[in-house]
Amino acid sequence: MERVYHVTCHECTFEGVFEDHRTALDEWNEHERDDDHRVSILEIDRPSPRKPA
């Protein structure tokens, strides 16, 4: 399983999905700082793609 990070603003349409934890945190912090919005980050476990049968 790979981890992905879903970053969502609760006050505008800003949203993103990132595979890199540091990038997700940077985007989160930058949006909160620059726009003074409430932003959340959710770590999601993503299953590996299934191989064809």
C-alpha cells in the first residue's frame, strides 16, 4: 500500500492529492498562511493497482 495525502480547504475550492508527505504539508501550511483559511490534511492508504487476471 502506498500513502497519499488529501489536502482540503474548508473555505474555498483549494484541494489537492499528493504522494509526498512534505509537499502536502507545505501546500497546507502555505494556503493557511497566505489565505488565512482553515485547511485539513487526511492521510489515505491506497491499495496497489490490481494485476489483470
